[in-house]
Amino acid sequence: MLLYSHDSWGLGHLRRSLSIAEAIAEYFSESNVLVVTGSPCATQFELPDRCDVLKLPAVSKDLGGEYIPRTLAGGLAETIELRSRLITESYKAFDPHAIIVDHQLTGLKDEALTMLQLASAAGKHLIYGMRDVLDSPGVVESAWDNNQHRWALEHAFDQICVYGAAEVFDPRRQYGVLDGLQDKVVFTGYITPPLNTVQRQAIPSIRKNVVVTMGGGQDGEERIEQYLDALASSEVHWNSHIITGPLMDRIAVRRFKRRILKQGWVDRVRITRFYADMMNLLQNADAVVSMAGYNSCAEILKAGIPAVLMPRVHPRKEQLIRARRFSDLGLARCVTSQEPHILRQELTGALDCKPDLSRLPDLSGRESVCDVIDSLLQATRDRQTAFTGPTRAAVE
């Protein structure tokens, strides 16, 4: 199996791909999985059994949301060309039975288009995996309104796996480009890591514990500043563990640490850049303050703890839409105000109110994706049996 994700901003696509890769390795006992990713953090996570990572040259976004090379000199076109050739050659060499493309239909700037064309012509099984919310309907319609994307949706992909639940957000109704493709769409449920059966319990404390997480951390500085301002407004009765994200500017992280030291909060506010086992951290928390990225929200649902979401609102509306839908369904609280007292008020309310777990959407996405792959492979086996069966009978 080959899993491709372009990964330019944050950690979401990579973490989702690795979670699916782990499930595939468990479901198919003799499978090998290659994750092709552009994430600059590709080597910071423990890899599942029989899985390896091919890291592409990284890209990022400028302040206007436009893609730029992250480290290599030169223009974006040269970096995309290099990435495209690496993707194509890795496909040829690995020769997978199935390919899952995450988020970008034909890859970043069509960098995976050649691979898809070759794989489609060879009869490979192609799956498009999309998170519950991509962006506002108008943005998605505009982005997908071209020949390459229409070909991919209508002809290349065998299945369109929505990593979510229709009651939270239904892209079939929101994105008109999916009209006529409903038979391909499968709601898998949210992709969530398994719960830790053996938890590393924190030292017992009469104070509650709040986790603050900014995902990859590239655009989380203002939210952490707002959280620290909320703590400073008056005495608080909880401990905080802030995970800035490995991509947050190191100067900003040092500034936050100095403020914590200056305020005398060292005994009750901890700050780290990266925490590999977020699921365990959440399971031992009483509440979480988080951005509203897909993986963060999925893990919050899995942990079943109260949450205050501080969504990104530009350049994409994805997090804002998700946070508001979660709020409407009583799954989390949504804060878009930059006022510290509003955040503190919502967090205090979250700590005093347990979530209604009966409202949780389907969280079995990992298993469902494997079922989709198995169905496609079985259909191929059935066709091969039907084709070779009569010939074998005649020989006998």
C-alpha cells in the first residue's frame, strides 16, 4: 500500500497517514506500507510495523497562504518538479496494490497526477481520503473546477472516503462537485488512534489538569498568548501543560517560558514543544484547549474530555466550520473572540461540565478504511477467479 500526503502546514496529514498505515499493517498481516510525505517532521514519529516513510522536499506557506519552498533555494516550480519525480519513481519501484491520496486530489500543484495516471492505467485501486471538512463550499468548488480534478474524481478514484460522519458535516450536500458521485462516497467515521490500555498516570493532585495544544504550532502563538493572558487575569485552580507544536518559532517558545518564569507559574504551567503520545496526555487531562484541526478534534472525541476549540479562521475556514459544528452538536465549545476573559469563561465552564458521550459520532475510521481496501481487493480476486475458473475447469 502506498499512502501519499502533501503535508505543507502542520502535522495533520502525516499523523493521519501514519494512523491508517498502522491499521493496515494490523489488518493485512503480510502488507508493506510506504508513506510518501512532504512533512518536515516525518522522522519524529514512531513508525508502525512494516511501514516506512519517503520524505519529499518540504514546502510551506507564506503569510498570504501561498505555497513556497520551505528549505531549498529556488522557486516553487522547481521544488514541485522534484517532488513529482520522486513520487512517480517511488510508485514505480514500490508497485503497490492500492494507493490512498490524502486531501489533495492530484497532489500539491498536480505533483501526484502522473502517478495517478500510471496507476489508473495499470488497474491499481485508488482511494481518495478526505477529512470531514475541506473548506467553505465556494473555495472547494473553485479549487476542484478543472479537468485534472474532475478526471480524478470521476474516473481515477474507486472510492472517496470521508474521514468523518454525515451528521457532523456532509460534503455530498455542501460540495456540488460531488453531485453524481454519491455511490463512490463512503463515510468511514473519524480516524482516531486506539486508546492506551495502560496509561501513564499523572501524580495525583487536587488541582485539575488542562492540556493546551496548538497542533503543528506554526500559527499558534497568538492563541498561547491569549491563554497566558487568561491565566494572568486572576487566580486559577488548575495546572496547565502547553504543547506548542514542533513547528512553532523557537524564539516565541522561549518568550513564553520566560513569561511563565516571571509570573511564578513554574509549578503549575509546563510548556513543551512536542509530545508524541498525545492520546495518553488527553486521557489524563480534565479539559483541553486546542485549535480545531482534524486530528486534534478526533483525538479529543476519542478521549471524551471537555474541550474549548480556538479555530484558525484564515486563510481557510475549515477549522471554523468544524468548531462551530462541534459546538452546535454539544461536542465542544468554540471561542473565536480574542478576549482572554471569554476564553477563561469558556474553559471554566468546560471544567465544570462533562461532555455527553452519547452524542459522539462514529470513531472507527481506521477499521473502516481497511474494510474499504479489503472490499476492493476482494472484488479483484473475485473477477480473477471468474475469469480463470472456466479455463481451469476445461483443462481438468
